[in-house]
Amino acid sequence: MTSKREKKRKRQRRAKRAREAAQTAQEFPDLRSVFVQVQAQNGVPVDEETFAFAIEPITLESGQQLFFQSPFVVPFYLLTAKSLRDKAEPKRLAAVTKTVTTPDGTLRPGRPADSFDGLEGLALSVILSACAIEAYANDAIRRLPDDAMVEVSERLGGKTVTLMRDKAAMDWLSIGDKLTRVLPLLTGRESIKGTEAWQAFRRVNKLRNALVHVESVARSDPENPGPFGKLMLGEGSKAPEDAAFVIEALEPGWVPEHVSAIGRA
């Protein structure tokens, strides 16, 4: 027979589990999400720290609908790129510093797995960094007035001609034209072409293109390495900083401080 004391303990344990479950279910901001802090509801100040999130629903195979926090795309890519780089960079450094000389006299990484682990993370970091820049540029196009027009130069019939493109056609421009021709329409700022930010963009974009359009065979010229050789030399190790620097130069303050600060690291 259960005593009153045991029943009380059971009630207390159930209440504790309920409190813990409620605390676990309470959502707090993730730096990769879209959120705002709520100060008041219906004009009444909130008593405790409260946040509103952008939520995206999906229908599961069970038929239930799952609502999850939708990422703030550009910070999501940048912060993920930085996380990948932070994990991969020590592996790259180990591969190029902790080496062994084989009987045939060639210098090799002491742990081949380090080079693969480093290349994996750095390649993904570079690609996501480039994605962040392009996602930002495409968002900027969406924020333009519907009647916006941009002037671009194109080669037609062997000649360079100047054409006007409307907002719908801007999506088809090169990423370079989006940054240097479209962004000034939105921000009123000078083009970044020829600036330090432009050089940072070119570094990220060139390496991204080389990784995506990679040759099917390894390079054998140590003085002219392929994209993976460049990653091993550290050419992609600052891609997240470069990308954040480019976006901040294009539109200061557009991304949150905790993200734009990456570019000043």
C-alpha cells in the first residue's frame, strides 16, 4: 500500500519533470536564426525574456506538421562556414607541419587523414562563404523597387554594347555585376570594384569556382597547385572573414554585429 509520503514524492517528481520539460521546450535565439526580442504584447510589457522567431512549417510522413526556426540565410552560411573552418584549420596545419620523409625522399603528411579532414572542412567553408555573398546579393535585388533598372555591358556580335536590365533580369547577372552594378542602386554607395573588399570577393569567388569546376585529376605542378593544393597552402582559411568583410562593405550594418564582426577578426 502506497503511503501518503510516497504519493507526495511522486507528485513532486511529476511536477519537477513537467517544469524541466517546459524549460526544455522554451526556445531561445540561435545566432543563425531570424528573431527579435519582444518588449511588449498588446501594449503590455512582458514579464520575462521573450523572443519571436521566423517559423517554417513542414508536413512529416506521419501527417503531423513540424514548425522549426527558419535560418537567417546569410548569417547561417557565414557562421557555419566559420565553424567548419575552425575545425578544419588545425588539421591543415598538422598536415603541413607534422610531416614524414618517405624512403623515396618525398615529404608527406604524418597522418594522411589530417589532410583529408582539413580539405573537407575548408572546401565546404569556402563554398558556403561564397554562397553567403551571393545570397546577400540576391536578397538586395528583392529589396529594390519593382521599376528598378540597371545598366550593364555585354558583348553582342563581337562588340561591347550597353543594355538596360529590369529587376526580373537582374537575377541572371553575374555575381560580380550584382555586387558592382546592382548594389549601388539599393544603397547609394560607391561600387566596391577596385577596393580591398573587391579583392576579398575575388579571392573567395575564384577559389569557389575552382572547387566547383574542379578537374578530374590531381595537379602535379607544385608551383601551380590546383584548388585543393591552394587549400592546403591556406588560401581558403580566411574565406568566412573575407565574405563577412565584403557584405559589411557593401551595406554596413545589414548583418547583425555578431556576424559582421567575423570580417574584422
